[in-house]
Amino acid sequence: MFLFTLFMVPSCRVLIDNLQAALDAQFDSQARTASHSYVKYNNWNTVKSRIYHIITLNPDLVSRSVIGKTYEGRPMYLLKLGKNGANKKAIFMDCGFHAREWISPAFCQWFVKEAVETYGKDSVMTTLLDKLDFYVLPVVNIDGYVYTWTNDRMWRKTRSKNAGTTCIGTDPNRNFDAGWCTLGASDYPCSSTYCGSAPESEKETKALADFIREHLSTIKAYLTIHSYSQLLLFPYSYTYNFISHLMCSYSFPVKLCLISSPTDPAAGGSDDWAYDQGIKYSFTFELRDTGRYGFLLPESQIKPTCEETFLAVKYIANYVLEHLY
Ligand code: DDK
Ligand code: ZN
Ligand code: ZN
């Protein structure tokens, strides 16, 4: 959202004047070990082993499948959470579309942990997992995520090669077949919002879209987790929507404002595409913060961010369960 806004508005504003200080400040948690922690940012290897661990400990609630491979050949793991049951409807949630939005994969991990820990204790979560399945894709753009740990913390796109240029990558959230590359996306491969050579040109977006197409009869909600801005966005972003809804709802259990993005079009997004497939509860989350740290959100904010977002996801899931269609 942030970079995109820069293109759209005539004037710019410096949000972070000392980037190195912000880079250092993100690792402010006390626990500095190589092992996994839910209140730290974890690299892909650590996330991967934690996924394996959680399945081993909760075989009756969590299972794993591979929905495809990334451009660089990494398996894309999809977790399925829920008690075994017949004809269950499902909620699909993904994290880590954009490599530098580290709080996003942190939330998907938190969600899985919190769901299995509160099953059998919290009555709402117990009902949710008894009656629904959650498909959780913890990191969509794994290659990009790895690259932010090894080379460039601020990388956003995939890591695929583009013909005729040395510029790398496509914006996975401009790569879906929903008004593809019309508004708020670039057809220039060097742009951070490059839409790709065609809809689903990226192996990662193709794998995600294929899975959703194959499970359309069961998937009733699509949630995609990004940062930052603290917004909850609903379709469409591929058209100018002059009916702007801004509701910072008081009944909603989080401090998030719900908007459709009328002034900031962004065609080719997964939420709009999922909505067009008939999934009527389709939302993009933009987690903390509002710009103080931006993508470099300090680790001390992982817990509060995940707690408030968990409430929101639980609330939406419960609503979907009570309004099955
Ligand atoms: O992809 C973006 O630029 C942001 C998340 Se960083 C979301 C844009 C609005 C929703 C796109 N359908
Ligand atoms: Zn964003
Ligand atoms: Zn994003």
C-alpha cells in the first residue's frame, strides 16, 4: 500500500528518517536464539520445522499438504486445521504474499498455535474447528521471504526472472485474473507492482488459484494477510468504487477500519479474484502499524498484533459459520 500510495500522490513524506535504526529496532525481543518463537520473526527453515512439529503434536487437528512449488523449487505447504467430519465448509487464509511484510507469516503461525491450544478450552474455537476447516498457507512467496532474510529486507515481489531485463520478480498481488494489470499495477518488470507477463504467470499464484478452484464448493471465506496500515479491505480494488465505505466499527473487536479501496485501485489482487469465484467473504488485512515502523515492525509488537488479528479472524469465521451459504 505504501509504495503504491507514493506513485499516486504528488507529494511524499518521510516516514522513517533513520532506516538503519529501524532495521535494528525490529529485533527487540529478549529471546535471541536460533529456535522458533512466536514472538520473534523466524526464517523459512525455522517456520518449516515448526510446521512439522505442530502436525506431529496435533495429528487429530492439523495436517499438511503441498499445493505446488515456488519458482526456486521450494514446496508450498498448506495446513488444514479442523476435526475430521463429513461435508465441512472451509475458510482459506494465506500469509506472506509480500516478502517484506514479516508480521504476516508471524500471524499465520500464531493463528495455528492459538487455534490448537484453545481447541477444547475456548467454546467458540472448539465449535469453529468442529464445524469448519481452516486452510492456512503460512508463506505464499517463500522465495521472496528467504531473500528478505539473506539479501534485501525490503524486497516485496517473487524472485522469478523476467524476459528482456535483469529486473527480478512479479507482484503476486497484481498477478490474479481480476481486472489484471488495468489499474494500480505496472506492466514494467522493474516496478514493485509489476503484474507479471500474464495472470497467474507466477508458480505461487497459480498453485494458490488452482487449489481454490479445486475447492470452490467448500471454501466460504478467503482471507489474505498483509501489512501495513491497519485496515481491513474488501472487494473491489480493480475498479474505482465511488461508494466509499469507511467503517471503524465499534462492534468489531479490533481497531481496524473496514474500507473498500476507492482511491487506491490495485487490480489483479487475490481478494477480488476470490470474490469473483463466488467467495463472498473475501478480505485483505493490512496489519500494524500505520507507518512509524512500517514493514520493520518491532518484535515486541508481534504479540499484540497477533492477538487483535486473531480476534478479528475468529469473529469473521464465526460469522461465516452462522451464515453458511
Ligand atoms: O497489494 C497491495 O498493494 C496491498 C497489500 Se500490501 C493491498 C491492496 C488492496 C487489495 C488488493 N485487492
Ligand atoms: Zn500493505
Ligand atoms: Zn502486501
